[in-house]
Amino acid sequence: PQIPAITLNNGVRIPQLGFGVWQVPDAEAVPAVRAALEAGYRSIDTAEIYENETGTGQAVLESGIARDELFVTTKLWNSGTVDWSGEQGRDRVLRAFDASLDRLRLDVLDLYLIHWPRPMHGNTFLNIWRAFEQLHAEGRVRAIGVSNFRVPDLQLLLKEAEVKPVLNQIELHPYFPQAELRALHAEHGIATEAWSPLGQGKDLLAEPALLAVAAKHGRTAAQVVLRWHLQSGVIAIPKSVTPARIRENLDVTGFELDAEDLAAIAGLATEQRIGPDPAGFDWN
Ligand code: NAD
């Protein structure tokens, strides 16, 4: 399938559908990422804390796909006891980045994200961002961004940053549509990337309203939800380790949701998160 792409605020292009590998053990990441690349995904979302950068890198290398056709994202972990201030903090970021790149067996990363803002530590993420800007200036990463940043975190970062984040990767699905953050992103030219785009696949995909839309189009509930993300201009990174579902989740370009469908999906919003609230999340 032809996957649409989004042009980020620095001109770099990212496929609007990517493959997420959270909770995939390192050894299983090899066949999972291989299946995703065979199905046609060209964007992979991993993180230091997922402990599967090695398997992800191996599958990418073995695929033989040209480097410039691939888009690899990883994320700097919290490491909560670590002091990220000053020179020492900067060196820690640079070392974590080098270690991620070694595991991924890449020379240049496509996208590096601060995994969580940890606002209980004040301005820490600003120091991290300076190191991200350095990596970007050195050409070691093509784009830098954030994850789980709330409105106040983003406002502070935008005030201080020399390089704007290209995107914010946040929990987003029909239960939790994130209208306020998305409006702020739009105002500043920051793309929105949805994590847990399928609401982790449980209750959401069994919603009668979604199943009705799916039946109308001869599609599955997962395909309807991913189509909704695409039509909203959002980048989505669904996860599955089942090859048939991996393919199904990519096959979402041959139909269009109409206003009635979009209204039915909007009716599912509960404004309840499935994952942690970034305001208090300091796990490490
Ligand atoms: P998801 O919404 O992608 O749901 C994945 C689950 O849905 C699968 O495990 C499977 O059980 C089910 N599923 C997938 N495809 C299906 C299909 N076609 N039909 C029926 N069921 C299906 O949830 P996720 O894994 O939490 O999120 C996706 C990715 O987002 C992660 O892998 C990770 O890369 C990223 N993520 C990032 C953060 C962050 O803090 N930045 C947090 C969570 C997840």
C-alpha cells in the first residue's frame, strides 16, 4: 500500500503510519520488524527503555532496504536519578544517544525524542533539549522532538528552544482525542504523533459504534481507527506482532470516512487516558 507522508517543520518527511515495538522482547523484535518491513512499513518507533533497539536494528539491517527509504525513531529514557544539568547532563545525553545508535547499528538517526517531560523536576528537559540541538547541528539526527509533553511543557520549550520540536508523540485514540494539545501543535507547526493509536486494542476495537462504521465500509475496527488518524492529519504507530494484523493495519488507504462516520467516532471520546498522566510520571 501507498503510505501518505507528512512534511515536518524542518522539511524532513515522515510516513504517516509507522510500526511501534513497545513490549516486544528483543528477540521477537527481529521477526516482528521484518514482517512490518515486508508488509511495507518504512517507519519504526522504538525507545531505549523498550530494550529492543538491537533486534530492531538487526531486522532493519537484514532487510536490505535503502537507508534513505527508512525512518527510525528512538527515545531518550528518563533515568530518574540522573542529574541532567550542566556539562555532565549534556554528556549523559550524548552517551545515551551513541549507545542507542550502536544498538540500532545506524550512523544517523531519523528522529530522537525526549520520552517524558517529568515536570516535577522543573526545567530539566531544557538541558536535555540543548544536547538534542547539538546532535541535530552535528547532523547525527535528522529531526528532534518530544513525547508526552503537556501544554505547559511545550510552551516552556518553545520559549527557550533554538530548534523547534518537529513533533510531540502523545497518547491519542478515539477515547482520548487530545483536542487542546492538537490545537497548540497546529498553532506552532508541530506534528502530532499518536501512541496507543488503537487504544491498546481491547475495549475500543469492540465498540459497537466503531463496528458499525467498519461494517459499512467492509473494513475492521482497527482499520477505521487508523483511517481516522490519517484523516485527522495525525501520524500513527500501531503495534502488533501478528503478521496478518501488521498488514491489516497498513491497508487503510482505500476508503474514506465521511462526516457521519467521523461524528460516530467523536462520540466515543471519554477523555480517559489508558496510559500514565505525564504530570506525575517519573518512573525510571
Ligand atoms: P496500540 O494502540 O498500537 O495497540 C496495540 C495492541 O492492539 C496490540 O498489542 C494488539 O493486542 C492489538 N491490535 C493491534 N492491531 C490489531 C488489529 N488489527 N486488530 C485487533 N487488535 C489489534 O498500542 P501500543 O502498543 O500501546 O502503542 C503503539 C506504539 O506506540 C508502541 O508500540 C510504542 O511504539 C508507542 N508508545 C509510545 C509511548 C510513549 O510514551 N511515547 C507509550 C506507549 C506506546
